[in-house]
Amino acid sequence: MAPRAAKKPAGKSPAADKPKRRKKRTESYSTYIYKVLKQVHPDVGISRTAMSVMNSFIADIFDRIATEAGRLVRYSGRSTLSSREIQTAVRLILPGELSKHAVSEGAKAVTKYSTSQG
């Protein structure tokens, strides 16, 4: 009769030796959308599908503005994308009153950032 192989300690599975896989992070604007929603309407919630629609909308607008600003930089022959190109891209992409509001909010944000930098 052949000798028996030594038993493995109970409770340890072969998978326990492997490092755990991390869940792939997906970038989303949902936290920011939620914060703005609560500033505007503190008593209103948002469904998961509505959040998904808003997230897609913001990602699309971001992509359009970034693409247009990149084109403007290329046309001008510069190598730096500045707030001026972003502002011009916003004026070109967003319609009428919306672009005016976006430009004023953007200028306010840039001013606040510049003063905080010292």
C-alpha cells in the first residue's frame, strides 16, 4: 500500500493564496451632479437612469469643448491650451444665453483659483 500524502490545513483554499483583484474604477460625474442638484433643489432626488443620462450629457459636452479648444490651439500655432481657448470653444458650442452664463461662471472660477494660488 502506498503512503498517504500529507493533508493541507483545513479552511485554506487555493484561491486564498492569490491576491484579490481590484474592481476597475469607472470615472463618473455623479457625485458632482448630486451636489449641484442639492444646491438647487435640496428636497429633490434623482433616479439611477436620470443620473446616467446626466453623466452621458456632461461627458459629451466636455468632449465637444475639449475637441474644439484643441482645434483652436492648433489653428493658432500654439502648444498650450489656456482658459482663453476653453472660453472661445464654449462660445462656439453652447447656444446664446447658455454660453453667456457658462463664460461668466468660468471666468469667476478662474479668478477664484488665481486668487487662491497667491
